[in-house]
Amino acid sequence: MQIELSLFIAIILSGWLVFAFFLEYVNNRRNSLAKKEMQLERRKCEVCAAVYFVSILFEFWSCPLCGSINKER
């Protein structure tokens, strides 16, 4: 059984593309799970008194309503 060179190259490239998309899917899935586990904390703006949920990792955060920079107490 003979296989043409172009068909062989097409099969190899298709395999690599499927493998690359699979790796990208696994990487994106891992990142999306990490984003879901992000913990949020309720914080109040010191200027306009609006309440927002902000990640606990941020020491400083900007109020979306008035734009002031706030610091965790």
C-alpha cells in the first residue's frame, strides 16, 4: 500500500493541529477553574460609600462609580 507524500503531510499536520487545540483547551479549562475559585471580599468606597466585591489580593482598588483609589484598612 502506497501513500502519497501530500496525504502523509496532511495527516501529520492535522494530527499536530488537533494536539495543539487539545493542549489549549486543557490550559484554558485549568485557568477558568482558577478564576472561579477567586475569593472576593465586600469593600466600601471611602468617598461615595458604594459597596463592591473586590479580590482579597488587592491592597488598593479603584471605585468604579467615583474613580477614587481606596486602600484596604
